[in-house]
Amino acid sequence: MIEHYFDCPHCWENQLKMIDPSVPNQNFIEDCEVCCNPLEFDIIIQDNTLLSFSVIPIGQ
């Protein structure tokens, strides 16, 4: 697993995301663990290295 810290774009709390490096292109929606607002994650991994990580707030 790859550890990556990010700031929630809704509440600005710094959080840890554990990323499975066996899937090279990942796009998924999860709720923030602090404020429960929805976030869209877009992640690219190559050779067990995190190449790109973006988190986008989803408006409600």
C-alpha cells in the first residue's frame, strides 16, 4: 500500500489515503472521513510509484 496525505477541499483537514498500487488508474468517490462530504479521487500509479493524485470536491 502507498500512503498519501491530502487536504480535504471541503473542510481542509489533512488526511491519510491508503492506495492500492496494483491498480494503475483509479477513479472513485468516497466521503471525507472528517466532514462526510463527497470527494472524487483520480489516481495514477506506475511501477509502485504514485504519479498523479487529485481530489475534487463534489457539490451537494
